[in-house]
Amino acid sequence: MTTSSTFQNGILVAQTVDNGDGTGTRTVFDADGNVTSVEQLTGLPIPEPPEPDPVEALQAQVQAQQETIDALLAALGGDSE
């Protein structure tokens, strides 16, 4: 059995287990270490998943921050426009 782990900024984001019989499991984790998906694999060797797009990740963070700002302004009776 072979296990490979993928880290980003010191955080485990994915782990792949090759059972050595042509099957395996890929588990993906969020930043808090919670499992977000488990994929059963066949026809190994296991291909490496594509690297996440850092621009998309940054855009998602900016969007989330803007939504928080908007909610805070709305709660205070202000307007973000």
C-alpha cells in the first residue's frame, strides 16, 4: 500500500492511497482538516490531481471578504455602494 499526501502552506489538502491491486482512494480535505470528498479509484497508477488555480482561490477569498463587509455595513444601516 502506497500513500501520497499533498500539502499547501503546511496544510494537508489531499491524500491518495494506492492499495497495490489497481484500486485506491483519494481523500480531499478543507483548510480545517475536514473531509470534503472521497473518490474511489481504479485503473492505477493514480494520476496526480491538477494544481489549484491560485487566482481562483484569491478571487474566492476576496468575494467572501466583500460579502462579510456588505453584511456588516447592512447590519449598521450603511451601504457598501
